[in-house]
Amino acid sequence: MVLHRVEAAWRRFRGNSPRAELLRKALSFTASYVAFTKLKRLPNEVVLPGAVPWNLVALNEARTQGEHTGDHISIEGSMLVNTIHVWAAYREAKTIYHVEPALADCLGRSPWPDGTPTAALRLPSRCPVLVLPWKGETIYLAAVYDLVTGGEASGALELRVSKFEDDLWVPISILHLTRATLQECVEAAAAEARAHGGFDETAAMWRNSMAGLALTMLLYLGGEPDVVRIVHPGAKAIKESLRRRDPERWKDLDEPNQYAVGRDFTRAIERWEVEHGRDAGDATGRSVRPHMRRAHSHLYWTGAGRAVPRVRFLLPISVKGGVVVEEPAAPVAGKVG
């Protein structure tokens, strides 16, 4: 049975003594770090606060340079910290989503989800890995929660979107999930980065199209049932007796749960193209090529005195041909505040 590329990279990482030891050390210091921040406990979404490996790497670099304390970090060290942060969450989640090219193409045409309410973005696991076609190649993106940088003691969350490159997880976007919309979340994270010497263009850099596709895909996963578990015919379950004997080892070596996303949508496109001969569709607008309706939301004031804000938010939804309609019949509602 061939290992998935991401799982194979994880096993290489855990077999690399210096890096694997750094991860184990960071995990062992997590409880003391939580006590230092005066949090009662970590939010359920966070496996390893990024500040823990950051401090360890900064201290190691300072000692290497003959300094006593570490208050800065190299670019290489920053990449290592982010990689440790992602792998810590991956080993707990082991969820990989293979996105059909037709679906990725449709979602990729959506604009960056600036106005999407932050409350609508909920990861399906602690570390969903997205396998996506991108400009003729396959890319691997991971989304992981962390304590918000600069406000860790608040217990608020930030979201990091990272791309897998050369056995490292490289951050491509950071959002402080403390604002009302995703655009404001990026701007808040960029402001924190600029306060510590980041580029003036940080917000624009983090609003890149690859990160926009990842966020739109995560929104889609939050509301679309077109997700199918992939079961390898040769897969064998680990004996529970072995798992109980050494749970950490088998957590590390468990096969990931893999899912196919967008197969029904792809089949609908294929059927439509056969029936319509790949033309542009019925000019009357009665029948359209299967496509995606992008996410959008509206704010309503409800309750006594219309004092309670409520967002009615429509997640990305597939329109698989048929009569053209403006809105789905039943929106997804999310309370704000």
C-alpha cells in the first residue's frame, strides 16, 4: 500500500531525530506555557501553540550564536516553527481531502471571500489537508488553528494556511479570527506582523489567490455533502491491543482518513456536456452548465427591538444544471456575537 505524499513526509519528519525531538519537547512544554498565559486550558481547536516551538527555536539559535536569550528568529527557523505547528495538528487529525479538478476550477473563479463572516469558517478537523490541482500541478495546503499572535492570553484564535514545499509547511496566509469578516481578519493579522517589522504589503500578500481558494474550499466543506470517504481495499485496522499498549506510536503511524470532494459535481458536468454537446447551454436560460454559486451573506437585526444581529449566510453551493434560480431555498444561519 503506497503512502500518501503528506503522510510519507510526516513519517520522514518523525524519523528525523533533531526535528522530531523538537516537536516532542514543544508538546511537553505546552502545559507550562498554558499556565504562563493564565489560560485555564487550550481551546479545543489548538493542538500546539506556535509560540512554544518559536521560543525553543529562538533559544537554540541564540545559544548557537553565543547569546543567552532568543528574542528573534531566522527565516529558516520560522519555517521550522510553522512546520512543527502543522505536524503537531496533523498527527491528531490525519484528514486529507482530494478535490476534483472540476470543482477546484469552479471554486477558483470565485473572488477572495473578503465579506464572508468569520463565524461561517469552521474547519472540519484540527488540520484539514487539501489536495488541489493548481496551474498544472498538484498542491497540498493545510489549515491549522493557533492562539492569536500578540493576544495569546485571550484564548482567541488565528488561522494559518500553509503550503507543503520541500518537506516544510510554508505559511501563505494568516487570519486573526477576532474580527467580523475574513478581510478584517487578514488585516488584523497583517497589522500585528507590521508592528514587529513585517512588510507594509503583508495584508495584500496574505490575500493571495491560493489562500482564497483554500478558504473557499473550507467553506464548501462546511456545507456541501459531496464528500466521500476513500477506503483502500488493502487497508487493515490496527489492533486495539497494540494501540492501547503504545498509543503515541500508533497515533503517529495511523493511516490518514482520505476523502474525495466533488465527484457528484464532476459527474453532473460530464452528463451535462454529453447531453448538450459542450455548447454554451440553452439560450433561454432554462438549463445551465453545472457551476458553483459563491458564498455570500446578509445581516439581519432580529429579536426585541431588533437589537440582535443575525447573519444569514449561504455557503458555496453547486448548481447541477436545471432551472436557473437566484437563491437556494434554505440558507444556513449563523448567530453572531
